[in-house]
Amino acid sequence: MEPVRPIGLIGRIGLIALTAAIAASRLPALSLTLHDWDETLFALAVQEYDVKPHHPHPPGYPLFVFLGKIARLFTDSEFHALQAVATIASMLIFPAVFFLARELKFRTSYAIAAAATTAFLPTLWYYGGTALSDVPALLLILVACALLLRGADSGHAYIAGALFTAAACSIRPHLLMVAAVPAMVGALRLRRLKPIVAAWLLALMGVCTAYLCAAYASSDPPFGYVKELGNIQRHISNTDSFRNPKRTPLDEFAPRVFLFPFGGGRTKFAVVVLAGIGLIDALARRRRGVAVVVAMFLPMAIFTWLMLDVTALTRYAVAYITMHAFLAVAGIEAIAQLLPRKAALPVFVVLVAAMTSQLIKWTWPALRLARTEPSPVVAAFDWIRANVPKQGPGVYVQLPLVYHAQYFIPDYTFHLIGDEKRLVDGDYAIGNVFMFEGDRTEHNDVRWFKRKRLQLWEVTRPRFFEIGIVPMHRIIRWQRGWYLLEGEGNDRWRWMGRESLAHLSPAPYGAGELRMKLHAPVDATPRLPVVTVVWNDKLIDRLNVPPSGDLDLRYVLASRMEWHNELRLITDQTIRPRDDGRELGLSLKSMTWTEPSSR
């Protein structure tokens, strides 16, 4: 490795200009509204910090929330306060990565390229405009690592690095894994016990102070906090980690974690190929700087792979995707060095610019969508506030939306629904509404609030892209004999056994129109089935299933007015597939219960 040359005046001016330009590029990434439930938890924490009800969830992210509370003094909402903290951190990522690269003794061109590539990785760019803690935590740990490496020559720098490590760990404790290697490298070279011990004693005091404040700011201090910490540890172990048998198998999850955790469409394949070239070149030439980078960030990737929620991978990966940027730039550098010396630097610059511009081009639509349109969650709760009076009718909210409801309609008496079968007839009164997440539903007359998936689906948690609000009296209640809703893509169905029962709410005008599309597995039954339809204990139809197996039924029926209607379906032929085990009679493609049409 060539010795690192100092940056001249012109170089410094260019570096300042590039820093300012990349900082300005953070502004188009500002999301119009919050989206993820963790953003809501942080916003609730800025209002009133209490880890026990998960404002925010354990371990509490005390430093991030504290910074948000300060920013709230200058902003109009908790969301904008936290967003300001994340955006300022995102603006500083470029100089932080450059600082780290220089401390790793990379040449200036490499350091600039690695810093720019990191700044424009899709997930980091996007999350820098949200109200989430990932980018601020990354900024702190990058600065910490650079200072710890500089601490090889300066005890004061080493102490500063330890304090920045404590700050990063006061947001995300597991970031200590990233700082471990720079801490050891700096300590081994410093060889002065006093500043090393002082540094980590101060860091320990800082972290302990942060989490003691979190514990005593929460209700039932400190035992309420300790209990919730134990609960979250059990949840991670049993639900999020590899110990959960229903989690994505480790071999299937590995490519997403180690190769493609940052989005980018087809460009991400080019980044990974270049990173592979860079890693091979580093091994062949024994490049110490690249080895330190891998040693810093790889443990975080392994930890994510083994322990963390697979649905939030793109967020958690922000903690280690700097490694991908360093390796990809190392790969470009290895390719450029195959050329004559005069051509190497221009080719290096062109290739880095091409890779970065493709990342920018791919990410831009996601940023534009988040910047210009409210998230479905926000739009749905805005509709509730605009159309449902606080004093009633009733608002029923699906359990995954609980934190959003606490934040957006705290002045409403809303009802949380974990299991729809526990609702009683009175809950289905006309006027009551039910808010739910996801587009896999058979509810009638749903008012949808949807967000186009596009690139945003690849860079954020794949949740809360479809929020529905349905009048409670339009909900069909699946009782005995029905199995869970199934589907593939836009094709959905629900199987029943030999006999089924469904409850339908009273029709407001005394009669309603029932429409059903059914399918019988005629290719596997001994003969064509006979289907019987019973409405409120009255036989209304008995028909033979045609050879196609399809039934398209329509009935205008008198409705009960005081309590629910009962629909019973009976078939005399069922099958029991070997690979399923269930008794299957009829497959319901669709069912609607509406006011009678004019036809």
C-alpha cells in the first residue's frame, strides 16, 4: 500500500464542495409522513418516554429520543423532530466514512469513492429521511471507529473514540461489535494503559447512565424496564432468531443478508460482483485496510442473520452495508490498476461514478414517492379523524396498528382486535368501522389506502403498504366449517369442509343481495356434488354442481334486523388430499352481501 498523502488546498476545497453537494442530496429523501411502526414508537417516546408500554420498545434508544426531544423544541411535530436528527446524521455520513477510510490508510480517491458509494446506497439514503434511529447510530459508530484508529497515536483521540462508541451504543448496543476491532487495533498500537482504561471506564459510565435514565424515565422504575427488557430478549430468541422453526431458513436467508441487503434492483448485482473482486484482490495483496473493514462489519451481518427480524433486514443492514461500499470500490480499484498508470485513475473515477449514478437512478422513484405522498397508515387515520366523530360510532383497529392508533387517535376510544371471532353482534352495528392492514381480505365495501410498492418495497419493511377501512356491518364472519383464507398473488380462496356456517350482518333496508362464486373439486370426487344453501334455517336452494365445478350464485334474501343472519352451505362430496389432511368440500372464490341491485 502506498503511503497516504496529505490533501492539498485545492483537494480540501473540492472535498468541502462534494460534502455540501451530498448533504444537499439528503433533502429529496425527506419522507412526507411516517410509515413504519417503529417511527410511531419513537414519536410516542418524544411525547412521553416510557419503555414499559414500548414508547419506544426496549432497550429504549435513549440518546436518539433525547436528541429528538431537543429537536422538538424547533419543529412542529415529533415526526419532524426525529426526522431532523436522522437527516443531519445522513448529511454527515460522507465525511464520516471519508474520515474512517483515511484512518485506514486508504488513498484519497478511494476514500472519496467509498464515502460517496456509502452515502448513496439505497437503504441508507432512504432511512436518512425517516424518523428512525439507524442512520444516526451508524454515523456515531463510524466516527467512533475512525477516532479509535487515530488513537494509535493519540490518547485523547482514543478516549474520544470510546465516548462516541458509548453514544452509538446508547442508541443500539450491539454496535459495540463494529467498534471492537478498531478498539483493539488502536489499543495495541497506543500501548498506554492509562488512557485505554480511562477511555472504556468513561464509555461504560456513559452507557450505564443512558440506560439507567431510560429505566427511571419509564413507569415502575427500574423493574418495569427490566421486565420489558427480559420480554424483548425472549421475543427475539423465540420469534426473531434462528431458534424459531417458522423463520426463513438460514441458508435461504443468507444471500439477502450477506449479498443483497441494501436494495438497488439489477445494480445491486454489479455492486456484489465488484465487492467479490475487491475481496479476492484484498486477499491476494494482503490489503490490511480492507481486512479491518470486513472484520469490523461482518460480525454485525452474522448477528443480523442469526438473531434479528427478517422483515426488517434492510433497516438492520444499515449497520454493516458500509462494508459493501468499501469492497465494491476496492473491486473497481483492482480493475483500474490492470490498466496503464495514466489511465487507471480516470477509469476508476468513471466506474465509481457509473455505479453510484445507477444507484441514484434506481433509488430516486422511491424517494419521490415517500416525499410526495402520505403513507397509507397516515392517510387512513386522517380519514378516521375527518369522518368519524370522537364520541362514536366505534373505531375497531387491528392489533398490528395499535401503536399507530395510540399516536394518531389518542383522544378516541378505539377497540383493538386481535381475533375477529371474539367480537359480538353489537360490535357489527351500522356506523362502526374496522381498520386493518394488508390486501388479503374478503371484506366488502373496503375503503383502501394504498402505496405503490415499486422500489420502496425493496428498501423498507414490507408492511403497511395497504390499509383498509371497512364498515363493520359489511364484514362476513366465518364460523365453523371454514378454513383460513389462502391465496397466491391476486388469486384468493377459502375452503370449507362438508358443512359451513357464516354470519352476515343485518341489511339496513330489510333485504340484501347475496352473491357467491364457489368451486367444487369435481375432478377428484366420485360424482358431481349436490350443494345445499340454507339461510336463517330456511332452505333456499339445492343444486347440482356442473361438470366445470364452478357455481356463480345470486340470491335476494330477507334479512333479520335485530341480530345476524346465518348462512349454511352443505355439500355431499368431499376430498381429503394426501399432502393436506383436511376434509375439503367447496372452495369459495368470493362472497358479497350488499343492498339489492336493480337487475
